[in-house]
Amino acid sequence: MTAQNIMNNSEEQQGWRFYLQEKVVTIFLLGFSAGLPFPLVYSTLTGWLEEADIERSTISTFCQDTAKKIRDSPSYKEGI
């Protein structure tokens, strides 16, 4: 595609019509689906923790303790 074709193409598709192109819609849907699992996992985990009467800070403390144990292990220090 030449620069002139790109300029003509952009002039024709001004405004919101640009976002209705197949490539743009595809990129939008892929980006949305890539970010969707984060809120779903967060809300589900929060609900499960509330049902079990566990605070979220308990989970972070557990993760920090586990990371410290891994970091202090001999195999980690040797670089294996």
C-alpha cells in the first residue's frame, strides 16, 4: 500500500467508521478477551474467600512466606 492510498483510505473512513473495520474489530475483541480472565478470577477468588471467612491478606501472607522459602532453598541459591 502506498502512502497516497493510506491517506485516501483514512480520509474516506473518518470518525467512528474507522473502528468498524474488520481488522480493528478483531484486535479489539482479542484485547478484550485477553484481559477478561483477570477480573473473572479476581471476583471468583474474592467470593470464595468471603464464603470461607478468609481475608485476602491471609493469601498474600501465605504467598510471601512461600516465595521466601523458595528463595532461601539451596537449589535456588545454586541457580539450578
